[in-house]
Amino acid sequence: MTPAPAKKKETQTRDVHLFTGQVDSRRDAEVGKLIADKVDSGSEMFDLSRFEGDDASAEGIIGAVMTLPLSSEKKVVVVSRIDRLAPADQVLVAAFIPKMGPMSCLIMTTSEDAASARGKAKDDDEAEDGTAKKRKKGLQPEIKKAVTAHGKVVDFAKMKTETLSSMVAKAVQTTGKKIDPPALQSLSYSLASNPASVPTEVMKLATYIGDRDRITLDDVDEVIIKSPEERTFPLIDALGARRADKAIDLLNETLAAVTKIDSEVLKLLSMLAKHFRMMLQVKFLRSQGVRNLGNVPEHLLELLPDDGKLNPLAMSDWQLGKLAQQAESFTQNELEQALRDILTCELACKGIGDSAGSPRLHLEVLVFKLSRRAGR
């Protein structure tokens, strides 16, 4: 007689959620909806606990989850930036997830850094000498594995340019205002690196225009603070076009808006160095036959920085497209030499070496150097 096949053990579902990917208003809305559905209005002080991964502990988080709700359906615990919680504490939280009770809800979100990083977290294992490898910081695989098995993982993909424009347009609609197409394009461009700020920035614009019913491009230019990328991209465009005059004009515009010029020069140098490093990485990927930067082979991904802030593939679609376009204006040798020149300029600005002169003068000389390079 053939024995009956063993029944597969069913995994018990827990009310646990992990939100990863892009940090923006979509994710905030999902977290807010979960809280509103489970915590009675007016009971937040007792039935809702919030933790920040930077300074929380597994003991505190688990203790809060184990606390019974006072009057709401469930006790809700929200842990923001769970990837910044100490790796050992993350492992303890992951081990606790299967033991959660039915009156508890655990919501975890990852940080912007985790959303940017393309590297994959790895389990601890043994090194060749038999000792345990040191865990890398970031979201530990046990967390994602536990939530996948017992709850729900939601990953928010990087927002497409058209999606962001639609979000901005809807936010403007809620204020009862209208927005000119050029203003919508500029505002979407400005907020691409921080989609979560869309509601706040749109409300700021609506307040600024007062009784007027339409937001113009001038309003956006006047109210919205330009991101570092917005200041860097036009400058790099001018350098790529070998337009030293235009680059100097852009540089002067930036420096005219600050009071501490020497400090701003160092910030600009840092942005230039980061930007040229990213262009060099894109140039390298192109040299390896990669045409679609959204589909890079795993063996090449492993060669890129783990830090999302230094990895071009962590940029939004419009930023990456612009970066790739700019990289075409330089050869690989030019990009490598540019990085050497930027380092030399930074050292001179800090008074290291024999070069005399103000930081502003050193930066202007650098701009001329980068513009003077021979084309491909």
C-alpha cells in the first residue's frame, strides 16, 4: 500500500509588512492607510509606536510588538529605516516575526540609501579559516525572508518621469490651482530626486501665488530650491560642449547666491568629482557592450559601488539618461584626466601643494581645463 504523501506544512500568516524601494508619497500613503485601518482615531498614543532604525534596538521593537492594544483592533509598530538597525538586531527581529500574535502589526520601511543600493545583502557564512564573516550594514536577508514567508513585501520601483509629472499635476489639482506645462516640467525635474516632497513643494507654490490661479515657470524658479544635480547638469553640459564661457557664467550664478564662497567651491568640487566618477562608470558599462542601463549583467553590477550615492544605476530615469548623454561628450581618457584635475584643484583649494590663489580662482582654472580638452 502506497503511503499518503506528507502534507506540506503551511506557513502561518502574520500582520507584518516591509516596504522597500523608492521613498516617496506612494509609500507614505500605504503606511498611512495601514495605520488608519488598524488604529482607532484618538488612540495613537497608546496603540501606535514608532521607531527609527538609527537608534532603535531589537529589544525595544519586540517589546512594543508584544504589547496588547488598548482600544484599537491591533497594536501597530512602525520601524522606519529598518536597514539602519544594527545587523544583529535585525536578525533578532526576523526571528521574532513568526512568533507574532494576532493582535500585533509590524510595519517596516527601508531608507533612501537602501532604495538606492543595487548590491545584494548576503547571509553570514564561514570564511575559509572557519571564522564568521562580518555582516555588512544594510537590510539583512533574514528580514526580507521572514516577511516574505509570513507577511507582505512591497517594493516601490523608481518612479518614471511621466509618473512623477502625473503625481505633481494631481497635487496641483488638489490645491485648486493650475500649472503651465513648462512649469510642470521644471517642477517635476526639480523633485525627481525626492518625490516624497511633492505635496509640500506644491503647497508652497500654491501659497506663494496667492489669489492667482496658475503656477508659472517663473514661480517655480523663484520658489523651488534647485537640487545639486540641477546645478551640476547644466555646468557639465557646458563643459561637454567645450563652452568655457557658458560654464563660467553658470559658476558665477551659483557663487553669487551664497555668502561663503570658499565653502561653496569645495561643495561644487565634491559634486563635480562625484558626477565625473559616475560618468566614468557609465562609460565603462558602454565599453562592455551595455546599451540598456536598466538591464546590466550581474557580473558588471558587482563591479559598481555598493553605496547607492556613488552608483549611477541608483539615479532616477531622467538623471541616468542625462548622465549617459553627457558621458558621450567625453572619452574615457578625458574622464580619467578630469578626475585627476579635480583632485589637484581640491588640494590647491585646501592649501595643499605649491599653487597659490583663492579657491574660486582655482575652480575657474579647472573649468577652463575641462572645457579645453580635445573632442573624441
